[in-house]
Amino acid sequence: MSMINIAERHKYILDKLQEKSAVSVVDLCRELDVSAVTIRKDLKLLEDKSLLYRTHGGATTANPYTNDKPVNEKEHIRMEEKSAIGIAAANLINRDDAIIIASGTTVQALARHIQPKGQLTVITGALNVSLELLRHTNIEVIQLGGSLRNSSTSVTGPYAERVLADFSCSKLFLGVDGIDLEFGFTTTHIMEAHLNQKMIATAQKTIVLADSSKFGKRGFGRICGVEDVDEIITDKGIAAHIVKQLEDAGVKVTIV
């Protein structure tokens, strides 16, 4: 196959992508009997023509980068999956627990389904989460202060980070915009990523709530690596090989 020309290589790559939705440089080198440099040049040319998106080590047909959509738009995306994830997460809250709930519409679904046992304490920077919890008389909400982001209705910045240093919580329920097994967990906003890092340091256990569409995506701000997360709650759309990689890395995967 080493004698094939550039047009034939490009057709082979696009056919593979149509079949599998993702390809790796290593596999293409072996199958086409050409160097990694040649394949990377091919992928760049095809990306320039908007025929694929390059990723670390390969290419995909899906845009791997996330956009900062307003929370009221996100709320109506994959509602059933988010609701099921929220219910499963709510079942992990213990009597008289003290937890952190980060920002996002998936963790808002958690807040909507919480039925507290005893007195629950919740620290959050997200106004939509606080408003969901205010209807419960046995939930004490500690609202973090700081600069309010319009798109997420959540706060970021040094004021919020400083307050977290005074607390210790059993669990952090974290929403993310992207999960890439090599790059880690990400959000579209660097200041939010920084606040999330402080939340991870404050909690004994970090539980990520993310529907399966978040896998293979990257946001601008890196929150943490796979090794920093204890559990992921997601839906049945997650690929089996991703579940295995996560479990091999010591992450519990709960599929709803």
C-alpha cells in the first residue's frame, strides 16, 4: 500500500472516519505503510478543508472543542440523561452530610433531586444550584461570592477560593465541559477551572457528573487529570473502551 498516492490516502482516511468516527496516526501508518510525518500532513490538509478535526494522536469527525454556551441553552440539551445522572448522584449523599456542588446544568439536575436526610450542608458558587436548594428547610446553603459569570450563573475568583480554605467536605459533585483521557477534565473558562481545583482540594472525594457527549471533548481550562477523580456518573452512551481505561486508572464508573 506504500505506492498509493496522496488522493488515495485521503480517501482511505475519510472512509475510515466514516466507518469508525475516529482514527489514530499509529494505525494509519501501519495500514498505509507510510511515516507518521506523512499522516500528520495528510490530517492537517484534510482539517484545512474542514473534513475532520485533528486530535492528540489522530483525528475525529466530531468537534473536540467545547463552546461556552449560556446555562439556559445547556439546560435543554440531553435532559433525560442529566436527570438520571442527577438522581444517581443524589443517592450518594449521606445523612447530615457536608458537600460541594460546582456549576453546570448536570449538577443543577442533582440539586433538583436532592431529598436530604437530616441536616445537609451545601457549599456552591452556582446561583441556579442555590435556588434549587432553597426550598428545603433542612439544607444549609453556603453561597460563595465573587465575580458572577453570566453564561453559567456561577461565581469565580479569589473571594470564592479564599472561603473554601475554611471548610472540609465529604464530596464534591463536579460538572465539566470536556473529558479527554490524556488531557483530563476541562471547562470553557480558566477561572472556573481554577475554582474547581480549589474545590477538589477541599473535598475528600471528587465525583464527576457528565453525560456521554462530554467524552472526547476539550474545554479551554484544564481542571484536573483522571487520577484526581474518584468516580464518574454518566449515561449508556459511553464507549466500552473508555470505561475500561477509566477503571484501569482507578476511577469508578457508574452508568445510568
